[in-house]
Amino acid sequence: MVHHLCVRACVQVKLMRQLQEEAQKSRQSEQRNRKAIAQLQKQQRAKESKIQSLEAEKNKKEVILKRKMEEVRCVRKTRRLSDEVTLTTLTTSFPSVNTNFDL
């Protein structure tokens, strides 16, 4: 009977250790998973930040391009008006000059 109690106690101790080891492994696995999730979330935030930064840069460049295109249009319009004034001046000053240019 004493032997039976001793065997039972040894089995119980063995089972308790096994449960503790499994609980420890479970905690470690959960900790690794949390750490991996935190790392992925950090990477995701960094990517989102980069996307926002690139979008802001793109928008800024589009505004600059739009402004420069408007400047080019104004310069072309001014040049065209200047050319028309020059041509008008030439035709009024020299009526015999042929203004029908074949280009």
C-alpha cells in the first residue's frame, strides 16, 4: 500500500511538472506571437506613414507643375500677343510687306 501511494505521488508530481512545462511553453508561444504581431503592426504603421509622405510629396509636385504650366500658358499668351502687335505694326508701317507666310 505504501508502494502504491509512493507510485501515485510520483505520477502526480510528474503530471504537475508536465502541466507546468506546457503552461510555460504556452506562455512563451503567446509572448512570441504578441511580439510578432507588435512587429507587424510597427511595420504597417511605417508603411502607412511612408505612403502618406509620398502622397503629400506627389500632391505638392502636382501643385508646382500646375503652377508652372499656368506660367508657361501666360508666357505663350504674352508672346502671341506681342507677336500680333509686332505683326500689326509691321503691316501698318509697311503695307507692301506680305504677311502670308507659308511655313
